[in-house]
Amino acid sequence: MSIVTFEKPVPKVAESDWYYKITELKDSCDEHRCYAFVLGNESKKLRNDTDITTYWSTHHTNSKIFDRHTEITRWKYLIELCYKNLQKEIKDLKIEKEKTEKCIEFLNLNFTVTNHCLSIRDERGATDLCHDIASIELKNEQNTLEKLKKLLVEVCQNAWEMINKLEELEINVAEDLEKKNNTINIDSQLLKMTKDSNNISLKPDPLRVSKDFNTYEKWLKQCIDIKQRIENELMSSTKLRETMFVSQNKTLNDLLAQNDKVNYNLRRRIYDTERIKNELEWQKSNMLTDKDKFLKEIEKLENALYRKLNPKMLVETRCEERLYRAGIELCLDKTTIGLQKEHFQLNNTIKMLNDKLNQTKALHNILIEQINVLDEQLKNKTHTLNVDHKCLQYRVQLDNRSCS
């Protein structure tokens, strides 16, 4: 042989087997290609489906976050509105409470004035220290002041308690608003996040449930309760403020009415006292005139008595001399009877003059005593008038028509 060939020492495959292998390989490739095609389409469909599902899930979640953000914002707006009304109500209630406290201070001034007026009027003396209409009205004013002070103190106490309650509610509402603002900020940040954001990452246990979790119903009920509680407290506070306003005006009106009544009765008492004083001065003037007349009359009576002394001495001397007649001449003749009658008349006249003189002197002394009594009464009346005028002047400071 011209060329020497070498063959592998392996069994040779028949041509039919070769065709079979080729055909089997081709069928296998076709099958894998078909499977790859189907798998590729399924994978593409799955990718599209998952992308769409993820997109819409994210969209629905964003919608829910936005809705939740809107709901919380709406509740926050409502509660903030109530919160502002609450703050305004606290401020108005404090102002009204200050006005009521000023009214109580004004009442204390009234107490001081009334007590001072009662003390001043106790300086009256004698019969002028009486329980007159002015004293009665001052006592009534004292009782009115006690009732009004009790009413205002009770209203002030209620206002103080209401302010504490409203301030406590204000703190709770402020905390609730702060939590809502925090939630709104968190939801706002969540709405700004996308799948391409830089501040996103995988978390170890994102679906864990905190022990502080509340149900939506509980949250909604709490929001409604807070709003309702604020409205109820505002309504109660408004009623209390109205009560305080009414109490202040009632106090002012009652004080002014009682003050006018007391001032009127003081002026009436001054008028009555001045009238009586003028009458007493007129009586004193008349009694002084009568006293002078009686003094002159006493002098005239004494002169009349003195003038009767000589006639009496004359009669008695004649009677004595005629006793020296002798014998039958010592008789009870007409002359003796006339002398006796004259003597009797003179004695009777002297007695009458003495009685009249004593009566006149006694009446003169009575007039002097009465004039002294009138002087004392006029002194008391003058002092009483000064006292009542002092009361009226001292009460001028109550003419202020406002407690503020």
C-alpha cells in the first residue's frame, strides 16, 4: 500500500445511527427552543404583570395614604378651629374673671364705706342716736353686699375651676394636634417617596405589629370625642361667662340702687334734721323772748310786792294804835272792821302776788332748763347734720358707675 493509514480504535457509528443522532439533536434543540420561547413569553408576561400589579399596588397605597392624609388634615383643621376657639374662650373667661374680681374689690370698697358710715353715725348723741331709716338702709346695704359678695365669690370659684379644666383640655388638644402634625408629616414624606428614592431600604421586620396599635374605629371615636368635648366645654364656659356678666351687672345695678336709696334716705334724714333744728331754733328764740318777758314780769311782781309793804305797815300800825283806845271807845266800829278788811285784803293780795311770783320764777327756771335742753338738742342736731353730711361726702366715691 502506497499510504499507510491509522484509524481510532473505537467502534464506528453507522450512517443510519448518525442520521438518527442528528435528527434527535435537532428535535431536542427544537424542543428546548420551543420551551425557551414559551418560558421567555411567560417570563415577559410575568414581568409585565408584576410591574403592573406593583404599579397599581403602589398607586392604591399612595391613594390610601393621600386619603388618610386628607382625612387627618381635615380632622386637624376641625380640631385646630376648636383649639383656637378654646384658647379664645380661655382668654375671654380670664378677662371676665378679672372683671368679677374687680367687682369683688369694688364690693370691699362698699363694705368699707358702709361700715365707716355706720361708725360715723354712731357718733350721734342723745335722742339723735336712733334707729332711723338711714341706719336701716345702711344695714340693708350691708346685707345686700354680703349676698352679692357670696354670689360673686361662688361665680369666681366656678370660673377658676372652668379655666383649669379648659387649660387641661388645651394641653390635651395641643398634644393631639402635635401627634396629628407628626402623622401628616410622615404621610407627606411617604407620598414624596418613589421606588427610585435614595432614602429607601430593606427593613428587618416591617410588618411587625406594635402593642400600641389602635383600631381605626377607636381613632375616629377619639377624634369625635375630642371635638365634642371641646364644644361641650365651650358651651359650658360660654354659659358661665354669661352668668358672670349677668352677676356683674346685677351687682352693679343692686349696688347703685341701694346706694341711691341710702343716699336718698341720708338726704331725707338731713332734711328732717334741719327742719327740726330750724323748728327748735324758732322755739328757742320764742322761749328766750318769753324768758325775758317773765324776767321783767318777776321784777314787776317783786316791785308790786314791795309797794304793798308800806300799805300793810300802815294798816297794821293803825290797827295797833287803835288798840290803845280806852273804855267804851275800844269798840268794833266800822273803822276797825274796815281796817281788818283792808288788812285781810292786803294779806290776800300779798299772798296772791307771792304765789304768782313763785309760779313765775318756777316757770322762768323751767324756761331756762328748756332753753338748755334746746341748746343741747341743737348741739346734737348740728353734730348729727355734720355726721350725715360726712356720710354723704364719704359715699361720693361709690358714685362710680362701673366695677372696673
